[in-house]
Amino acid sequence: MDPIHQTIQDIARRVFESPDLVLTDETTANDVDKWDSLTHITFIVEVEKRFGLKFRNAEIARLQCIGDLKRLVEKHQARPNRASA
């Protein structure tokens, strides 16, 4: 498991209070108990904090699955100056 996936899974286990949760790239909110609009916000904010990133609202709205979130993290990490992006 790649480090980004592992980190996202660790965050999800904590936010969704499911220590045995296993995420795949295809996992969606419908696949996870306790994933509602409030926990979604908490989850995204925790991912942003852990990776030191800030996503745009439009980027968040386009997320459909964990694979999309991983690609978004990778895209932001690839930017030369993440803090001002």
C-alpha cells in the first residue's frame, strides 16, 4: 500500500470510527458507515491538515471515490509551491 493511501486510510479509520476499515481506490461514501455530510467535511479537513494542503471547493465537489482523493493529494504535492497554491 502506498504511503498516501495508508495515510488516507488511517484518517478514515479515525474519522469514521472504524478501526478495521479497508479502503480501495473504488471506495465511495456509500460504502462506509457513518460517512455523511458532516463526517465528509471532517475527513477532507483532516486530509488537508495531514498533508499540509488546501483543496479548492470545486476540487472537493468533483471527488467521487478514494482514488480521486489520492490523485488530488498527488497533484497538490507535485506543485512547486504548495503553500500558495
